[in-house]
Amino acid sequence: MSLFALALAALQTTAAPALQPPPADWRTRATTAGVWSWRNAADASEAMFSDSRGVQLIIRCTRATRRITFSRSGAAPAQRIRIATTSSERQLPPGNMLLASDPLLDAIAFSRGRLWVDTTGVMPLVLRSAPEPARAVEDCRS
């Protein structure tokens, strides 16, 4: 086998399996105990959900690129996140990044009471709707 073929084989990765949809009863499950907060930085706006273990979810707007990145505590950056709202459900693309104009962000902002966030190998979060994620998204849009 040539050196090129070996290098090519090393670069090829298998696609990670898609996360399973949330259970049918996720809307009636108790919400994860914790609080939302928001902070402003020179180049970013962040909504963070924290519980007794620390920050569990960050929704970060990078103003220069008008992109929103989702980060989950305990998950590797390459692990994809699945989000469900009362009107929409989707597995985020690799990198867990969306354009600020993505309709899923509106679904998060206007979800009726709850939001499901799941990542392989980490306990799912059932979050109450809050204004902090909407603020981070709007900061990216303005």
C-alpha cells in the first residue's frame, strides 16, 4: 500500500450515528434544575444554562461571523447535539454551529415552555424556555 493510500485511509472517518429522537414524553418530564444567565463580551454574546455541577450548555453568538455555536458540558466538540422544541426538532450539523438566520433558533426562542438538548454519552437536558437564548441570537442578528 502506498504512503498516499495510508494517509488517505487515516484521514477518512466514519460518520457518527445520528442521535435518537427525544422520547415521546419529553414535554411532560420535569425540567432540569438550574438557571439561565447571559453575558456580553467584546466579540460574543452567550446564554448559559448552569446547574449544581456548573455550566451545562452554552449558546454562543460570534458577532463577526453571525454564527451561533452550541456547546455541551461533558461532550467532545465533535459530538453532535440534537435539539427539540415544541415546534421543531433537529440534529445540529457537525461543529454544532448555525447561521443566525436559522429557523431552529426562532423555534428555541418561541418554544412553549420546554427545550430538549441531547448529546451522546451525556444526560439529556429538559430546559425551561427563557429569554437568555433569544437575546444571544438577537445579538447575532443585529
